[in-house]
Amino acid sequence: MFGLEMGFGFLTWQRLIMLAIGGVFVYLGIAKKWEPLLLVPIGFGIMLVNIPLGYDVMGFQMPDGTYLDYLPPTWPQLIEQGGRPIGFLARIFQYGFGWELLPLFMFIGIGAMTDFSPLIARPIYFLLGAAAQLGVYAAFFIALGLGELGLGFGLPEACSIGIIGGADGPTTVYLTTKLAPWLLGATAIAAYTYMAMVPLIQPPIIKALTTKEERKIYMAPTLRQVSKAEQIIFPIMVVIIVGLLLPAALPIIGCFMLGNLLRVSGVTDRLGLTMSGAFIDIATVFLGVCVGAYVAAPAFLLPEPLTVFGLGILAFAFATMGGVLFAKLMNLFLRPKINPMIGAAGVSAVPMAARVAQRLGQEANPRNFLLMHAMGPNAAGVMGTVAAAGVFLSLVG
């Protein structure tokens, strides 16, 4: 009776592993300060869902009266079969992700936090953001190849895996929810984990691809002053152009640019501050905990999700390589030259990738202040990843 009433009797080695992984996420967020706003909620969610008999957390009831204490990877099919979420996180998950609201809420907040001035001041940085999408397409084709070898990845799964290379958590969550929700735990955990590890992943790759002299290249710390009119016109024009080219990306880019317009319009300061403060904080908590709560041992410790996690590191590596190598190519034609390390900031992990370029630039040349320059490719990378998501949605749709 004791074992039936309490969870100890239902603990398995798989659940113990996932509880430990959740603890590691919380530790990294608190002790190492690696993206604590993301890793702490995600890690706590992982621990919640892997405690047996937690029906009131992520419980799911089927029409025949049976209960599951975790949200299965096939939740859309179970909803169609008449199942209903009964746990409090399961309900948030069903409406926040099933209706695709939480990722879009995140984009409004991210837009309100993003300064596009460095990109507007030097539009050539759009090219670096586009080059960094190499990671998206490299992971996409690798996943398709593994699917051909029998791993179970079709076109929707390959798209969801590829988008990890954009280093953009909300885009990864949004696209996976629409195309391959059974992989949501794996893709989201991979995207957010590697985003937090950008300061560890990128420096060795950057140093391997650049010479010491290239890393010393000095760039003036200031860019031209961007007018208020330019800042207002930019989000409007981006929505129109991207919406016409890739209508499937309109929900993401629309929310992103709405948040930015609230920031720069000059008449919606209160809304902009709310979107970039309390609003995105609330969305982050729910998104993080729900993503973590999707990573239940029975659904995660399988070959496909673990392979996804492994492909994520390759996607980040290729993205960094694409940005740096394209910056080196641009230097064949540009005068004065740009520091190729800012190409690595084309990975849309804002602002971690830009900070990596700044730190390495200072190490190589104490006079260098690359942050404002790196923020240009960083912002362009976000839009590049959104565009890639639009391509994938159009391709599969």
C-alpha cells in the first residue's frame, strides 16, 4: 500500500536520471549563472514531471478513465481521441502551446527588448545573420540523412531539428509545436541548453577559424546615429517585406516587430516597458517550466530525442562557422575590414553571442569594443532564423 500511495515505489532508473538532469540545469542556472531565467524554470519543470504519480502536475486522462502522470509525446493525437489534461501544467501546456500562444508572447517581449540601431546603421550585417543560418540547413540535411538510415526523421522532424541551429528558443518551440510536437522536449531542451552554453561552444570554433591578427582587427566602437524615423519605419517595412515573401512566418515576425515598434515609437513607452519587463518574465516562466515538464523519462530517453540533442551541438557549430567564414570572405572586398569574430554573433542567441565576440575582441586587442558591431549580426540572426522557420513552414505546409 505504501508503494501504491507514494511515488518511491514507482521510481525507475530513467526517472532518477532525469531528476539528476533537472538538478544540473538548476545548478548551472544558479551557481554558474548560465541563462538562469531559462535554465532554472526548465530544470525545475524536468524534476516536476519525473516525480511519479504527479497527476495534478502533468496528468492526462483518457476517455476510458486511465491516467498518465506525464504529457506523452503524442499529445495532439490524444486530444483528438478525447483525452483531456487534468494537471495544472498540462492545462497551461495545452493552451499555451496547443494554441501556439506562449512562443508568440515571447516574441513580443523579445522585440521590445531588441535594439535594431546597429543593424540599421550598417545593413551589410544582414549578410552575416544570413550566413549563420548555415547551422539550420546543415542540421536539416543531416537529420534527413539519418531519417533515410531508418532513425525515424521525416521532413517535419528534420525541419524542427534544423531550426535548433538558429539558437532561437521561441522559434524552435513555435516551429516544433506546429510540425513535430512529439519532438518538442528534445528540440527545446537542445536549443535552450546550447544557448546557455554559447560562451563555451563558440570561442574554440572562432579561434580555430581565425588568426591572431584577424582577431586584433580594430573597429571604431561607435556607429552612425540612427534617426527616430528610421527606427519606426524599420519594423513596419520588415513586417511587410517578410510577410509578402514568407506569409507562413507572419505570426512570428509580426509579434517580434510589434514589440519593437512599441519600444521605438516614442508614444507607447509604457507598453514597451511592460512587454520587455513583466510580460516577457511571466511568459518565460511558463514557457520554461512547461518545456521542462515535457521532458519525461519515458518520452525523452529514446534514440530519436537523444539524437536530436546531439545534432543540436552540430547545428550551433555550423552556425558559428558560417558567420565567421562569411565575415572573412567579406574582408576580401571591404575597406576598412571588419573583425571576423562578429560573424559568430549571427547566431541569434541574443545577446550572448555578441558578448562572446566582445570578450574575445578585448582579449586580442584591449582597444577593441566590438559589442555594438556584434549586435548588428545578432539582431539579423534572429530575423534570419524567423525567415528559415517560414521557409520550413511553407515547405511542409
